[in-house]
Amino acid sequence: MNLLTPSVVLDALRSAVTGEVLSLAMPIRGATSSPAPGTVPHLPGRPLPQHFMSVDGGDYAAGARPIGAGLRVADDALIVTHHGTTTHMDALCHMWSGDELYNGHPAARVRSYGATRCGIEHVGGVVARGVLYDVPRRLGLDHLPAGHRIPAALLEEIAVPRPGDVAVVRTGWPVVWERSREEYWSGQPGLSAEAGRWLAAHDVAAVASDNAAIGGLDARGLAEEPVEDDLHLLLLHRHGVHLIEMLWLEELAAAGRTEFVFVAAPLRIEGGTGSPLTPLAIL
């Protein structure tokens, strides 16, 4: 994120042409108040968001909680477990290897109450040039098959990023959810380690994708690559490149734009390993 200097941000703003704004986020649907397990893509075994109303219309109908003549209010209580369940950004403390976080911070600084180093609160706002890598369209497909790993050469055919860009990779995998939950959970396509190294070498500020882990997953929801090729370790841990996962990219893909302004701001969760996110594409 240090690459997003004022001059880089100003240059990124020139990517907007029409002013149309698209949301790249999936909805957050509480498992307690809607059939979320059947309506929102997520990884199995991960706790889904919990949405409660601490005050609702039933309280007033029962004559409880009066706060003034003619005045009514409803209050949310929302618990969001972002990894694997919602559109979110990973913090640099989310994954590591050995005894050190990114930049040599001791891993012991990740405590039960949060990470005292490399937490999501240090990200701030992200305004950058977004570059869409619509891989299925390039290959003439609706979506990539579960076992597909995107090579660096294919990304290079589409576009070469500039330092400070956000690389947005479409696999099309979320559309599979509507057809078959079992197929969605059979694995996921994603970047190859080679492609991750290529993006890191071009100094992107972040890598975003519509899949759940940037890299591919097997039927157990795990990466099959060895530790040295794991995309989270490669990008987060070794290069300090933030990851943004589980985007919705169908409208952006339909717009046919490769370049746009990418805007996102994670919640300032002190010591958080990540944050729910609503990324925006300004066309």
C-alpha cells in the first residue's frame, strides 16, 4: 500500500471515463434471519454472519421500549466472520510461516485479542487503478473449471500492471453457486504460484478475485500447493501485498472495461486479521 502515493492516486483517477459506479461486493446475509446458507456463496465449515435486531417492531407492538411519542427505532447487532464467507480484505497478519509476520514482526504479537502488528486498521483507504483480468472471457468460457490454475502468461496477454495497481482477477466461479452448491464446493479455480510471483514482481498494491482464496482450492477447501507456492504466503507474508477475496465481478465484466478506478476502505478493526469490504469500481 506504500506504493499508493498521492501522484499514483491522482493518476489512477484518470481511469474513470463515464462516472458509473459499480459495487463489487456480495451481500452480507445473516444466517439467523434469512436462508443465507443457501443464497450466498461461502466456504463450508466457516461460521456465517449472524444478524440480530436488538430492538425491532415487535417490541413496540408489545408495548415495550417506549422512547417518545411517535418515535420508533430499530437497532442491528451484526457479527461478521469475513474469511470465507463475505467480500473482505486480508490483513498482513492473516497468514505467515515460521516465527515472523510480514516485515519481520514476531508472530507472537498475534494475540487472542488481536494482532498488535500488521492489523487491518493500518490499511486506511484504497484508491487505485483497477485492472480487470477477465480470464474466462479470454478463454471463451462462462467460468473457469475448478481445477484451473491461471498462468502468468495469460495475465500478461490481458494487461501488464503498473506499480500501485489493484489486479482484479475474474474466475466466474460465484455463478456456479446458483447452479450447484456441490459443484461450488468441489474446489475452486485461481491463480497459479507463477502468476502470483508475476504480479508481485510488478509491484501491485493488492490482488483481488471473485474466488475464496486468490489461489485455487481442492474439494476440502484447502490449497494443494506446497508452502513455498502458497499464494497467501507468497503475497501477504513475503511481499506485503494485500488480498481481497469473494468479490462479485459479473457486472464489471459485462461492462467490458479493463481499466477503472478501484476504491475500498476496510473497517478499522484494531488487530483484525481482515475486514468486510464493499469495493467500488468507478468506470
